[in-house]
Amino acid sequence: ETFVCIFMSSVLREHLSQLYPELRKAGFDIHHLFQVSWYNEIMPSKLHLPTFGKKDTSGLIIGNTKHLWEAFTKEIQETGQFPPNPLDQYTMNSIESALVKWANSGSSSIPYEIRWVHDTEPSRVVAVQKLANVAGMSYLCPHSYLSIHPKFGPWFAFRAVVLFHESFNLEVPDKIEHPSPASEAKMIAATSAALASATGD
């Protein structure tokens, strides 16, 4: 049973890897897998993500670096359309299109649900910074409240979270630390100095 579980997880992840080129083509070059249970264990029940009747399932965080802007501006120039909230609309259209193409390309289609980072509907909100932190993707600085990526620093953005109806049985990642402890120390010192100045201490 364990062997079958590991084999199926490997097959699912191999199938999922076919999605990434389509996302990169649209400018979404950050992809990070996680187990939904990691997030649900640290969040209040009202913010839990669904596991679709299963003990645990997996998800995918989708984000971008500066590479998004070339694809986004090209789309605007080619279509001549500038809808309300153009970046959010481009994000939804592009990611949905990539997922549909991916789902139709393989023999093992995995059902999924998308949560948009810009969505403020209470039942759809994802505390994505905390999710990325517990998933080992980026460090959440308690002083600046910035998410800091090990490679891109704070110069990236979260766009969507895809929730799959299957589990890839991922291993719990190591706790992610601040990529630059010296920078964090300077920030703490500067913040303390500013507070002392403001309070007259």
C-alpha cells in the first residue's frame, strides 16, 4: 500500500510538472507545492482550506517575479484592452487557461479549485504569506511583514493558490529562516530606534 501511494504521488507530480512551462510563458515563474494540512494546522478553523473529504490534499502556490511584466504589457498592447483591475484580470485569464490546457493534456486529470490572492471574499481568503512560510517557500518577517524569498528577496508576488483533490504526500520542509540575518538585525535596530525617538525614550 505504501509503495502504491508513493508511486501514485510520483506520477501525479510528473503530470503536474507539465503545467509549469505554460505558467512561465504567461509570466508566472514561481511555483511551490505544499500539503494543505501544514496550513490548516496553524490557522483558525474559519480560515481552513478544504481537503475535499480526504485526510489531506496538496496545493500549489503560484507567483511571479519581474518576468510577469513583459508578458502582461505584451498582452495589453496586442489586445488593446484595458479592463478594470487589468493585472488581476490577466492573472485569472492566464492561470485558468494554463490549468485548463494542462488538465486536458494528460491521461490523469486531477480535479482542482483555484483561490485568488486578490480575492477578499471571507470564504475564499487565503493567508498566503503564512501559507508560503509554513510551506518553506518564503520567510515571513515579523518586523516588516514582508515575505522574503531565498532567491528573489522581497521582489516577488503571490497570485494564486491551486487546491488539488489529491495528495502528493510531500515531506514537511525545514523551517525557513531569514535569508539575510544581518539585514533583519539592522531592521530591528532601526525600528527600535524609531520607536524610542517617537516615544521620547
